[in-house]
Amino acid sequence: MGGTEGDGRTLSDMPKKRKTETHARILKVAARRFRELGLDGIGVADVMKQAGVTVGAFYKHFNSRDELVVEALGTAFKDLDAWEEHAETLPQVLETYLTEAHRDDPGTGCAMGALLGDMGHASKSAKTVYTARVKRSLAFTAGLLPSEGNADKRGRALLVLSGLLGAINLSRAVSDPILSREILDQVRQQLVDLTAGNALPKRGAGLKQVDSP
């Protein structure tokens, strides 16, 4: 395949900075579109087209489609990294995650939730990246829970994380808007009640407002 950009120049002629910027743009598009449509919901050609790059240039950036998927997952998880860095308490996490705004905008939301259904048949390399992200978010969630005697802190964190991912996916799966809203509202409130008094500030500096992940 020919390695050309949209303006006809070969990638080998491009300055390294431009190639890096193009690579990042492809990943940004793929990270958004995979969350919106699923890992199998959009092909390489459409990703490249939406990134403003010719299909022929794909193998100048990636060795395979799976490599694109793996790198796009990493890019998508950066949004979650930023969100977690600014989340202070467990109630805040629950209140901002289980919302209609997050439900309706998977393309910029939590990739763990958006791609949960895809990972069962994803490649081993993609599962490895996803698993690392789950472990990180599990540790983050556990960090917002203080130790209480012999209470299973990790177990409670698993319950919260499973509740978040399950509820956001179920709310997107049903066709009844009233039921969808009920899933978000009820699971959020149940988790808030379940963990009431168990949330600790993550850091001293407060966050005034946190967007949905």
C-alpha cells in the first residue's frame, strides 16, 4: 500500500513532529468511535478517513488493526485517568458517573463501561490493557474507602465498580427511557446509601465541578 497523507506527501518525508501529531489524531478518533460503536463497529478505513488520513498510510502508523485497538484503548483510558485525578470522594464519583449525560455520550465517557461488552471476544493484548485499567480503577475506588476493622475493603470496591459499569451499560441497553433513568437513579442512590460515611477526600485541593468521564 502506498504511504501517503491527505496532501500527497509520503510519511517518510514528514517531519517527525507532524507524524506524531497525525498518529495522535488517529488515536483520538479511534478512541472516540470505538466507545461509540464498539471495537467491531467501525473499520480502519473509516477511522483513517475521519482522522483526515489516507487508508494507505495505516501501516505507516500501525502494524495491525489490533495494535490500533490497543493504542486507542490507552488513549481512551487517559480520559478516565484525568477524571479520577479530580474526583475527591466516593459520593462524587457515583453522582457524576451514573448520569444521563454520561449515558448519552459514550464517545467521551468511561471506556471501561463503553467497551465492557466487547472485551469478552477481544484480543489477548486488548484484554491485557483493559485488565490493567480495571485494576487501576479498583485501587482508586478502594482508596476512597477507609479501612473498617475486618471489613473487606477490596470487596466493597469491587461491588462499587461492578455496580457502576453494570448500571451504565444496562441504562444504555434498554429502550424504555423511564426504566433507563430509573436504573441510573436507583443504583446510584443504593450505592450512595451503601457507602454512606465511608468516603474520604482523595486530596486536600477541592474540585468545584467534575464532568462525567
